[in-house]
Amino acid sequence: ITQYETDRLKIDFTVLQADWLRHVAAAPSLPDELDVGYRVLLDKDGLTTGLRPPTYRAHIPTPPTEAEYLELIENLFHEATYVAKSLWRGDLLPAKYCLDHMMKGEMLRVALEWLVEIEHDWSLKPGAIGKGLRKHVPREVWARLERTYVGADPADNWEAMFATIELFREVAVTVGEHLGYAYPDALHQRALAYLR
């Protein structure tokens, strides 16, 4: 950490184009980048006088549609095929990318966020890329997630892939039950048979 990083105040600010600001002031709602909260520091032309106050609801997930729910599940199994092929071929980098980044970081994370939102009546703002998620996920679920992160050993990665799928299934079933969506068990079984 440099002296600059410890002695200075960091401020995020944006300079907005006048035409865009006029459009936003006339719109029925704020775009997410302003709805998270804003403070006008300088407006010589009074273009911000018509801006609505922020609701602070930007980036709070909404319940997925059934199509979005099923698409997430299908995408997880699609990525799992790439994990399996890469492990089978001895290609560590694509296997780890598909397992850790795509299956867990993109798909399981979303399912976990949905689970948390159900518990908080779709009012909690999740952090970017899972930041702060640990505070809201049940302790045993988080412990299982942690165990899916392994090193380079192919056998460990095969086990981690199947553990990720099982954890995802349990979370997705719970989410589906709350939203009235059926988990596609037939797809799940076909995918597992293929992966094995």
C-alpha cells in the first residue's frame, strides 16, 4: 500500500453529457447508475432539477421467470460438458475456467443470490461477483461451496465438478419450490450419465 492510498480520500464521480442528462430528467425512472444514489456537485444550467430522487433499488435482483430459471440450469450442464472434456483431455486451464469461473462464479452464484433474495423478499442488493454473499448464505451451504475449490489434480476436479452440480441442484430445487418452478430432474439425470 502506498502513502497515496492511505492518506487520500477516493471519490467516484461522473461528468455527464447535457443531452443524456436532459433525457434522464424527462424519463419516468432513473437509470441504475443514478438510482444507486447520487449527489449533484455542479450544474450551472439547472439540468438536474427534474431528476427524480434515487430509490436505491438498482441492482436488486427480481425473481427469475421460469424460462430464466431453466436457462440457468441448462447453462450449468452445458458448461459441465466442457469441464469433463477438458479434464478428460488433460487441459487444466479450460477445465478450471469452466468449473470455477462459469459453473460456480456465473451460475451457482446466481442461484445462491436467488436463494438469498427469497429469504429477504427480493430486497437485498448483492455485491458484485458474489462480494458479501457469504454473510447471507446458510453456513452449511457456504462450507460446501468452499470444498468445491480445489487445486490442479484431475481427480479432485472431477469430484469438485460433481459436488458443484449437487450443490447447485439443491439450491435450484429450493429456489424452484419457492417460485413454483419444477427442477428438470430428467435433464439432470441425462447430464450426470453423460458426464460419468
